[in-house]
Amino acid sequence: MYVYDAYDQRIVDDRVAQYRDQTARYLAGEISEEQFLPLRLQNGLYVQRLAPMLRIAVPYGLLNSTQLRKLAEISRRYDKGYAHVSTRQNFQLNWPQLEEVPDILAELASVQMHAIQTSGNCIRNTTTDQYAGVATDELEDPRPYCELIRQWSTLHPEFAFLPRKFKIAVCATEQDRAAVHAHDIGLELVKNDAGEVGFRVLAGGGLGRTPMIGQEVCPWLEKKHLLSYLEAILRVYNLYGRRDNKFKARIKILVKAMGVESFRDAVEKEWASLKDGPTTLTDEEMDRARSFFTEPAYRTIDAVSAEAELDAQCTADPIFANWVRRNTVSHRKAGYRIVNVSLKATGYAPGDVSDKQMELIADLADEYAFGELRTTHQQNMVLADVEMAQLYSLWQKLQAAALATPNIGYLTDLICCPGGDYCSLANAKSIPVAEAIQARFEDLDYLYDLGPIELNISGCMNACGHHHIGHIGILGVDKKGQEFYQVSLGGSQDRDASLGKILGPSFGQEEMPDVMEKLLTTYLDLREEEETFLQTYRRVGIDPFKERVYAKAH
């Protein structure tokens, strides 16, 4: 668990006081809208379609039960009794009053939380694998490095006003659950030929209006040089990034314009003046960061007995067995499992969690998971350290609160931005499309027959729903004031990262469930044994799907 020292807390408390004064002056007319804009953005506040939206930082998706209870209390007192989990593992409030935001920030500060750098042209929340530290396919725990990046990047004076927002993701596992190829900088912990662990560094990835897959700028970087190399990349971007056109201001445009070889040369030249300087990570500093993530007080459990007991419970209750199979994951510690708490129940906006659900999850974290929990890139939550013997009791309590939908990794476990219901940038609504698809395909047997499918929905080209890298992506578009939806196929956020290809002309909202059914039926007709949707698509291409979807009825 990340630990705020007195220095961190002073920064957060001072920022609350500063923003309270700035808000008071704005409301009194002493600060113009133009002057107030960067001030509120630096504190996570957007002005949306119907109300402000406050984005709350959750460093690399990790928080404790006290913090979650505070979020529940804030959502009830200052909002409409729920919060939304974002794809950057943060929380968002969709209905705060502008004049009450300083009070909300003060409440957050009381539990070591804040909204600093959750918006604006700065380094945003670093993200990582939601199973970090307990994953069985993990080379090394990436969280200490995320924490070092957090400390280095928070209010960094040189990078407070970058050409555009900047996002970093870290991955240390065989399966990329952090989408590192779709970030401004992607970091992969890898081994070199000598067996030493370091970082593979990617740059120039990103989605939005011009989606691109990140390119390798350094195949292996010694750990101690992590911050100095990041600083070199940021300096090159800060110096050469476009500031005359916000649509061309992301680092992906710069990398493409320069070419990855020239970009790498510029970074290496800048790095020469930083390498072995003050930001070099000493063994002591890395050990200090690792000390924040000590192993909880696991019990010594007989794995064979625990597995046998769990198997017996699963045999006695097939519904529980299905949840265990779909929503829990192997743990590196014998006798434990990782539990995914699904925020994708049919009839609820994907990623939304109510105040009462937050309080329940906090209680369950205390009872079953050492008081810690995580948010995920897929807009769910995780209890990472649950004894196998306690799974049945936990499942019963989650099920009663509509938090045990056994769909993790399947079609209805979709990613969805808030869309036109809330966002002033959106061209179309996202949530109604998501709900219609969830309702059409809520038959679990059918979902499981389809196998793993990632469906991502965005309400506009800003791609907050990451539609470009969904196996199936849906993008809301505007056609002469009418809402339509463009479909893409073949995206992937994993190590075989790819961008989806547009199927063809867009569809009306009411058509989307039928379009999905045609796509899925085509897949089932064409797949070979054990093939996933993505594998089938990559084998047969887009044309068979296009022909079926656009075929005229006779």
C-alpha cells in the first residue's frame, strides 16, 4: 500500500487551501473563467454537460477500506450516492457542486486522497496490473516503481504544462493487463540475456482521434535509470511537441513525425546529461519504495486441503462454482485466490458503484482481504487476498449486493465511458448502448460459449472507452445532430496489441443489439475449435463480418 509521508500530506493539504481560495475568488468574480480553467483542471474538476465532474486519484488502482468508506460518504453527501470507476483506475463523481469541491478535497485529504493531476496537460495517474504483487504470471511486483513515478511526477515543475496530457502504464506479467502499448509511455519489466530484470520502454502509444501503438525506444533499461530516462523522454516531448494544435499535441504525433529512430536519438542525447544524476535510483531508494508493499499476514494453509474443500463446495453449489471459475484468479500464495468484484450487472451503468456497495466492499475488504482493494482498467474492483475457505461466504454477500455477476472477461464485462449522458465532449450516449447489449446477451451459457470477448464503447473520438483496442469497439458519432455508432473489429490491448478496423457505415442506436448479434453469429459460424473471437477475426479478416452485417434481407 502506498504511504504518504508528512511531505506528501503537506502538499495535499496546501493544495486544498489554495484551491479553496481560488474557488472563492472565482465565485466572487475576481478570477475570470479563462483564468480559473487551468486551476480547476489541476484539481481534477471538469465542467460537463449537466454538472461538474470531479476525478479522484487512486494511485495505480490501490486503496484501503477507510478511503473507500470516505468515497461512499462523499458521494452520498455531495453527489447522488454513487461513483464511477474509470479506465485509469480512478474514481469519478458526476454531480458535485462547484462551490463544494474544496470541501470534497478537504474530506479526501483527511484519508490521504486527492484529485491532483487527474486532469490537465500533465503526467496523469500511473496505472498497472490490478493483480500486481499477487499475480502468478508476474516477473516482479511493479507497484514500487509506480510509486516512485508517482512521487517523481507529482507537481513536477518542469512537466506541469506539457503540450497535452501524458499517461504512463507499467506491466510485469505475461498477460498485459495494463494496456502498455496504448500509452504515451509503456514500461514492461523484462529480463535481458544475462537474466537481469529491467525495463523495456515504449513511447508514442495512445488512442483518441489518431490511435497509435507504442514503439520501442529502449529494449532494456537498467532499473536505476528509470526516472532519468522518463525525464529525458518528457523533456524531448516538452521541447518539440506541437502546441499550436491540440489534436496534434500528443507524443504519438511527435514520435510519428520524427520517426522512432530519430526520436530515440533525441532521447538518448537528452539522457546523456541526466544519466547517473540526482534522479538515479539507489538500492536504498528502491528498497524504501518496496517497503510500502509488504506481504500481508498470510496464514500458512495446506493447499491440497484448501483445494479439496473448495472443490466440495463447488460440487454442492454449481452457481457458486461458476462464480469461482469466472470471477476468481489463481494467487501466488497457497490457499488464497484473487477475487474480481464485477461492476457490470445488467441494468446498471458499467463501472458505477453505489455508496452502499462501496461501504459493503470496504467491510468485505476488512473481513476477507486485509483491508485493501483495487480498481481495474476494466472498471471493476478486486479483493486480492482471499482465503479459499472464505470464498463461499464472500460470494454470498457479493451476490446479495449485485456484485457477483459471473462475467469477468466476457462480452457483458464491457468497458464504457459515461458518454453523452454526462460528458460535454461526447457525440453520442454510451450507457444506453451498453445496457441494451447487456440485456440482449445476459444468457450466461451463451456468453461462455462465445468465450472471452472485449467490448469497448466510447461516446466520442477522445476514446475514453478505449474502443480502438477492443476486440469489438463501438464509437459514438454525430451525423447532422443525430447519434450514430461506428463499429470496429480486431483491436487488442494485450502484448499482441492492435488497433481495430472500421467495419463500415455507422448504425442507429436501436440497431446495435442486432448488429452485435450478427457479428457474434458470424464468429460462431466461422470459428475453428477453441478459437477466440480475436483469433477467428485475425484468421478470416473483416470481410465475412461485413458481408453478414450489411447483407440486405430478402
